[in-house]
Amino acid sequence: MSYRAGAIGILCTFMIIIFSTVLMPMVLFNPKPSGRGNDYGVEKVANAVRGRQIYVREGCFYCHSQFTRLQDRGYGPLVVAGDYVYEAPHQLGTARTGPDLTNEGGRMSSEWQKAHLINPRAVKPGSIMPSFSFLSDRDMNDLVAYIQTLGNERKTDHFVEAPDEYRTTTDAGRALLNRKTVDTNSSAAANAGRGIYTQNCAVCHGLEGWGNGPNAITLEKKPANFSRPFYKQYPDEFWFYRVSEGVPGTRMPRFGEILSEEQRWYLVAYLKTLPKDKETVIDSISQLNKAEQVKLPKLTDQQYEPHTGGGY
């Protein structure tokens, strides 16, 4: 009798879990169309709707996802629930053996997409994607047409945008901006940021921000030259993002682990004041900022005194 009661309890628990995690969301979760879903009618050369069926048939979703997550960088705009209202069954995928395809449409030409499907390693050396050269011409063209629709209704407003957690598009971004107490347009904030810049940034970027700090000579990836007019389009949130997280592939550190939020906003205020009307080209050693040579103080209580102290 006790075994039966235990079995009934386990079954009831299982049914409650299924009801609360699967059945109830199916009934209650009805997002409104966002107007940013994929438009399969844009590509007139081939049948994108049929291409979606081929995408499913060939198991492309085993390796590719169609769901840009909050932590994703470089995959384009984040998705919202309303983007998938007409996507039944959805092709979100879970694994990313291959890159995410949420916003793949229009990034490469159709000829490139076809060449990639026929011989992936010819255009992306090292790719582990299998060849789909066995597809008929019609299947191939329809599949390419479908790929070119992915994200074609999901638009960005600016050429330079910070990740969503630094903008008002997410709860994290709104919380960050609500904590902001520094007026990044004020001269007082810029003056405070100047000292922070001199202490932390000038050694690579130079005192004027030209990328000619004394460390620049040893860096394979040269520091950014802030005199370029390109930097005029950086909004405050992007400056803060770059300062906080650094630049992958360079020696720039993550100042989010070194400076407080307030200090980083002060630094943003100063960076905005650097002249960006005409790029100052740095192409010779003579243009580097020289580090001032200072005499070391006498360390009277230390067991070891650097010989360069010279007794001064």
C-alpha cells in the first residue's frame, strides 16, 4: 500500500510540473506580433517558405540557433517573444556548434551562402559543417532564400550601439542608467575625468588621446586614436561599455573591475571632450609621448633600495 501511495505522489508531482512548465504557459503566454519577424516574401527569386522546410528537414537547427540571447555580442539585435508569433514550429535551437543565425539575412551575398553550403571549408577554413552539395538546385536556392530572410525585419537605428544591458532596452540597462549621478555633459565632470584618464589611459592612448602613449610602441594592436571623427557617434552608453569591458584582442583592461561606476562616468565625460574634428595621424616614433623621468625617493626603511635611486 505504501508503494502505491508513493507512486501516486510521484505521478502527481510529475503532472504538476508538466502542467506548470508546459501546459499553462501554452495557454497563458500569447505575445503580440512584434512586427520584426522574418519576412519570407522579400526574396522573389526562390521560395523561402519551402526553404524553411528544407532547413528543418536537413537538421540545420541541430547546430544553429535562432535566438539572440542577452549575453550575445556581435549577433545583432536581441529577439523578443513577439518575433516568433508566426514561427510554428519555431527553430530556436539550443546548441551552437555553428554560429547563431538570428540576424544572418543580408550579411553575406546569396552566392556566398550557396558556396558555403556546397563546400563550407572553401569559404570558412576549419569549419566542421558538412557539405550540402547533394541538394538539388531548387532545394539549394530555396534554402538560401530562407537564410536571407532571417532577421530582415529586425532593424538597428545606429551604426554604433552598446550591448543591450547598457541601454534602456533591458532591466539591467535601465537600472544602470538610473544609478547614474554624473552629468557627462558638464565641464566639472570632464575635469574630474581628466585626472582619471591621465592616471589610467594616457600611458597607451597618449595625453591628447591620439594613441601615442609611451606604451604604444610595444603594442602589436595599437591603441585607439580618439581624434578620428568616427568617435563622434559614440553615445554615452557605448563609451561606458568600452571603458567597463575593454576591447577584446587588445591590451585594454576591463576597467569595470578597477574603477567605480562613478569614476567610469567621469572618464566618459572627459573622453567626449577630446577633439574629433580631424584625425591626427601618428606614424613615427618621434610622435610618441615620452614618459617623464623622475628620481626615486630614498627608501630609508626598506631592506632593498633600487640602485637607480641615486640617493636623491
